[in-house]
Amino acid sequence: MKTIKVAAAIIKKEEKILIAKRLYGAQAGLWEFPGGKYEEGEKGEETIVREIREEFDAEIAVERKLCTIKHDYEDFRLVMDCFVCHFILDEISLHDHSDIRFIDIYEEDIDWVPADRKVIEAIRKEEEL
């Protein structure tokens, strides 16, 4: 099975975290933590800063790595490094998502991308972002 390695941003603002609704692909319309694939030779922090710049025209500061999530989809294994971040500036544009929201970590009524359900569980276990 093919493995795809990605980085995801858990962008916090006050007591909430940012989630984004996928615009394209098989999981369009589902909520996720923004991010994307590593490029050759990149470190996780570099990947997530680049991906947020591409997806939102925004700059973030990475605070720390929270966890690594592994999830098997039908045709590939996803390995997702998750980083706690914050916006340097709050001005963003949507390119790869149809919507964004800042949520409380215990909000229940969210239709998650399957792998990202594991991320929110990890955030809840840590509780203090």
C-alpha cells in the first residue's frame, strides 16, 4: 500500500481552532485541518508554513508538533504530522476550501475527513493547546 506523508496545521485563536471545508476531491464538503503533502527534503514545519501560505495566502508561526496520525484509506496509508500554530496576521483568502470556522475542541456536529477524526481526539486528550 502506498504511503502519503502530509503535515496539518492546528491553528489556534484564543480558545478555538481552525477547521476548513474541503472544496475538491473525493472528500469535498468534509471538514479537515488544513495542510498538505511534504515536498522532497522538507521538514514538517517548512511544509506546513508553505501549505498554509498556498491555501490561505496567510502566514503562520509553528509552536510545536502535537502528534503523528496514521490512517489507512482504501488505496493508501496517510501519515499526518500535526503542528500547533497561530496566524501571524488574521487576513486569509480561501483557495482550496469552501469555508473555514473556528471551533471549540469539544464541538460534536462536524462531518470530519476520516483521518482528521483521530486528530481531534488527540487534541482533546492533550486539551491544553
